Amino acid sequence: MSGIRGTIVRVLLLAGSLVLWQAAVRTFRVPSFILPAPSEIGLALYRGAMSGIYLHHSWITLVETVLGFLLGSAVAFLTGTVLAASRRTEYFLYPFIVMFQNMPKVALAPLIIIWFGLGLASKVVSAALIAFFPLLVNTIVGLRSADEDRIDLMRSLGASQMQIFWMLRLPSALPFLMAGLEVAMVFSLVGAIVAEFVGAEAGLGMLIQSRNFSMDVAGEFAVLFILAALGLALNVVVVLVRRRVLFWDPSEKTAPDGRSMKGSTP
């Protein structure tokens, strides 16, 4: 019942915010090219949904985001595993990784477009680059979080490095990895949109650019709402996977009232 009540409260808060927004725009007579009313945005959403244009561009952006997330996460996990296994390797390579991460991805996007073209590949690479670093850091920290006493015990029992990795280091790192994946998923969507802003044949970022050129502010807000909903849906997927994978972790257990115990104090 608490879950249903929470959902109702969220819906009421959203509805109340839209009502206040509508009232403020009408009361202060804000021009629609500055801040359109929710009713105008809803009309733009309806027209776009009926024409099918939002579905087409949303699907393209979704594919770019998911593929970039998978590519960036895979490379980040493999790189993080190598760096966590060798302090010497981390000493030499990690500064270069940090320097590359500090480069503005908006500045790199034009080069990525030149190298990989206007199609899918450039968007996937851009999304992967932005998703890479958060999971890399969490992978290194997570793999090194294993209890040293347990590692020494497994070594004394004759366990190999691979057995220690699969049976101790990786399970200990899973909470860190799942937290990194949540951030990486959000960043993947940002990376895909940034690349679409620079140059694209389709996608929600390209659609925002075209609406901006035509001064269709209500249409821009409609696309922004779609992006927000898409990001929320992707986050929910990662959270559901995390709960399935970390069912044993205390942070995923629920209190008697149905709320998550994450972040709670005794």
C-alpha cells in the first residue's frame, strides 16, 4: 500500500506543478517564445505523437544511448580490472585517463563526427566516452574493497588469482559497479544528445535543433519532456537490474513499511 501511496503523491506533485506553471504563465502573460504553457507543450506532444515523429527519433536516440552505454561500460570494466590488478599499471596509465576525461566532450564531439560520420557510430562513440570514466573509477575502488584477511585466507587455502577474483573481489565490487552503471547510463544519454547537437541525421538532439531554428519553443519543451521520460525509464531498468543482482546486499533490503533501507540509520 505504501508503494501505491507514494506513486499517488508523486502524480499529485507533478499535476500540481503543472497547474502552478499554467497559472503563472497566464497570470503574468509570459510570451510563449520565452516559456510556453503546459497546455501548449501538451498540444505539441499530441501532434508529434500522432505524426509518429517522436517515436522515430526517440528510438534512434535510445539505440545510440544503449549501445554507447554497453560499449563504454565494457571498456571501463576491462580497463578498471587491469588497473586494479596492478598498481604499477595504474601509476603510469591513470593520469592519462584523467587528462582525457577532463577534456570537454562537447569540444571532442566535432572531431568524433569527422572521424565516424553523421551516422550511428559517432553517437555511440560519444556516449561511450562520457559513460566510461564513472564506471572505471567505481570498478577500481570496488575491486580493491575486498577484505584483505579473506584474500589471505583464500591464498592460504591454495586459491588462484582467478578464483579470488570471481569468488571474492567481484562480489565485493558489485555494489560499486551497479552504482557506476547508474551514472554511466545517464551520461550515455547526455553523450548521445551532445553528438546529435553537433551533427546528426536523426534523433531527439537533432529534433531539438530543428525546433530551435524554427522558434518552436513548445516543440522544444515537448522533446525535453520526452528526453526526461527516456532517461527516467533507462534509470528504472538499471535499478531493477541492481535489485536483482544485489538482492543479498543490505542496501537493497526493505523496511517493514516497504521503504528501502538504503541510507537508513539504525
